[in-house]
Amino acid sequence: MLKHQILAPLCFGLLLTCITHCVDAARVNLVPVPDGGIQPRAVVDGNGGVHLVFLKGPERESDVYYVKRAGGSREFGRPIRVNSQRGSAVAMGTIRGPQIALGSNARVHVVWNGGPNAQPRTGAHSGPMLYSRLDDGGGGFEPQRNLMTKTVGLDGGGTVTADGKGNVYVMWHGAEAGVTKGEGARAVYLAGSQDGGKTFAAERRINPKPTGACGCCGMDAFGDSHGNIWALYRTAEMGLNRNMTLLVSRDAGRTFADQVVSRLRSGKCPMSSSSFRDLDGKVLAAWETEGSVQFGVFGNSGAAIGAFQNPAKGVKGKHPVAVGNRNGETLLVWVEGSGWKRAGTLAWQIFNKSGTPAGPVRRGSRLPVWSRADVIVEPNGDFTILH
């Protein structure tokens, strides 16, 4: 009898573990990027269609490609090259690749850091912040444009967001021409369009305090359902205070308020990236601090809701992306073990409505050098990791 009393809870525990594992595995789909591409970034339209951009080619002379998966389909169509000058993108660092946004009439907007030979450029020693949009016919992209008119020193990745009113916001960090004071003199700049990307105003500084900007860290931008514009960047105040900082605008990008969401004191750039997603009218953000990936939920006011999660504490994680589904679950995806010219391993974990882990950290395949992963939510609530 004692033997059965001991085995029964053990068997139940094993069964529960198996059920959790099976449910987890069934709800997370792993999908390779088409054509062996790297650094995927995806957005989903109102009809369930998936719009994906990625890089292909040599690390210093890459090409940007766009591909769509129609709503209700599981297959991507034929990739279209975005950059009009071949080899004008750069994969090095993992944070300089393409970023994508959907604007009015679901028009696709793409930005990327220009490579060493990319044109047009602001100056001989400054790479360009390149932009293109899907043409009116939807079969190709317009010629690439450099949105930097008075800034130089582009290093970390730029970003883009757009809304359904024709506004397009492209952001990056750099310095005014002639400034040679290092990272502490860098700032975050915005070039805005009010006609769906047809024309852009000259860039202007948007971070309200002189915090500097960590040279080779990426940015992300997001437009929420309330019309607010969000951005995450890493500071470089005094070359040491590399704090992950949130910028929020409630007046269509005219002014921004800032707040530190995670502090880091380091004399070395961590080459980090961040991400935003909508979460039932709130904003879900993910970033890394001191080698660990984190995510947090923010309300319309910019205030954090609940405690930040840190599932990979003690494990080095980079390039986190967090998304939530209609069931109140959150999936956090990141890369472990990656570095300069060093490939990493895909990792992910699901969290339930209360923000606690719904299962263990899971790990997948080795990613190519300079790559990362992205994730989308399917209409049925499943998660698809693009890697």
C-alpha cells in the first residue's frame, strides 16, 4: 500500500509534466525564415496576413527582402528585394538589419542601416538611414532614400512605426554634423512623414534630456491603439550610464516624455536590442539588462503594470521579443550564447495570465551568425517563432 501511495503522486507529477510539455510544444510553431534569411522582423495586418522582412547576403553587403503570408495561409509568397542598390544593407552586430511597419491602407514601410558602400549618404564617413515603401501597385519597392539630412554617425539600428492616418515615424540615434564628443553627445532623432512616406521632414532630436545614446545598441518604436508613439533606446551618459530608456509621445510625435525602465552601469556597449507589441490596448515591451532578458507591460500613461519578468536570470540572453495572445499568455523569445561573429541558440518560455512561467525554458536550433528570431501570434492563439 505504501508503495502505491508513493508512486501515485510521482506518476501524477510525471503526467502533469508531460501534459504541460505537450501543450507547450503544440502551441509554439518553429518556422524557418524563407530562403535562409536572417534577422527577421514581422508584423500582422488586420486580416491575419503576415508581412516579413529579412536579410540575405554577405555581412557587409546584404540585401533586404520582403515576403507576405496571406491571412489563412501557412505558406509565404515570393520574396521581393527592398533595397534598390544591391548590397546596401549590413548584418554585422545583429541590430542593424531591417525594421518594418504597416501604415494607412496596409502600405509597407521598411528602414535599415546602410552598409559601407550604401548610397545616398550624408557624408563620406557616415552610413545612411535608408527608407523605402511598397509602391502603389504593391509589386515592388520605391527607390531607397536616406533620411539623414543633418546628422551623422549612424551606428546602432534605426526603427520605424506608422499609423492609419498617413503618419510615418522613422527614428535613429546619431549626432549633429561636426560633433566629435563621443557617445555622450549622441541623441535620438525622428524624421516624420504626414503623407504616408511620400515626403519626410528633416530629422529633429526627441529625447528631452542630454543622456547620450549607446552607439551600437538598437532601437524599437511602436504606435499604440490610442495614437501614442513609443520608443526604447539605451543611453550613454558619461559613457557609463547605459540605461534602457522609454520615450512616449501623446501628441503625434511632437514632444516626448522619458523614463528609465532598467539601469545599467557599464563602460562597454552591450549591443542590445528591444521590441514592442500591442497587448489588448496596453504595450508589451522586451529588452535586456546585464545579460538577462526581461519584459514588462505598460499602460496608456506609460506606467508599468506589474513586475518585470526575468526568466533567464543567470543565463546570458539577447534580442528578446515578447508577444501575448488572446488567452492572456505571453511568449518571450530570445537568443543565448550569441556574440560578435558567434552564433547563438534559440530559446523561449511561455508565461500565464499572472505573469508566472507556464512551463520551462525551451531551446531550439542553433541560429546563423548575426541572426535573431521574431514571433507572431496566429488567429487561434498559437505562437509562431520565425528563425
